[in-house]
Amino acid sequence: MRQSILTILGTATLFIAAPATAQEVPLIPGDYWEVAEIDVNDGSGPAYADYLASRWRQNQEFAKSKGWIKDYMVFSVVNRRADEPDLYLVTIFERAPTASEQMAREKEFDAFLKTNARQEGAAFAARGAMRKVGGEMLLQRQLFRK
């Protein structure tokens, strides 16, 4: 019995003496990933691919050149099940802009695209003939501590 008590006390001492860093959560927050679910309407695949390769890509490259986003990508669902989207459009960024930063970015986008918010809204609605936006998720990557 004395040996059992010594073993328990010895084990408890190891946990109490553990360094503080061992008690930290092993994950730290990383970049944000905005993920849009896109269901392409029947027969619209080539037209929507053209849009992604032109206007959408142009917008993403502009945002990337400004440092607003880090990267972007398109994923297709290979073995699609019922109620799953055809595509996921992903945009990666470090932080969300403040309200004033967002308004300034919109002005820069309008100047870059030679358009305005109403025209962009109409263009978004017109793309409804090619696709449906199923939803959006905002994920934050979790990184392992070094």
C-alpha cells in the first residue's frame, strides 16, 4: 500500500511540475477562408467557367495585388451527392476589413472595374441564370503551435 501511495504522489508531482507551455492550447488562429457554395445550372457550366476565368479571377487578382486577400481557388465536387454544390469558391485573407476600409475598397473596385454598386448588383443578378449560390461559410484555419 505504501508503494501505491508513493507512486500516486510521484505521478501527481510530475503533473504539477509540468511547464506552463505544456498547458497551452496546441492550436493558434490563422487565416480566414471564405467559402461560397455554387450550384451551376444545367447547361451553364462552360459559360460560368468563362466568368470565373475572366471577371471573377480579375477581381481576385486585383484584391490580391492590393494585399486585401492572400489567395483564392476554385474546387469542384468530384463525387457530388444530392444537395451538394458543384463548386466551392475560396478566398483566403488575414483579417476582415473595418467598415471604413470596406467602403474605401468598394470605391477602388468601382474605379478599377469602371462600374458602380448598382451595375455590379445587376451583373450579380444576371449570373443567376448560370448558377445558384447555396450559401457561404467563413472558416478560420487553426495552426499547430511550433
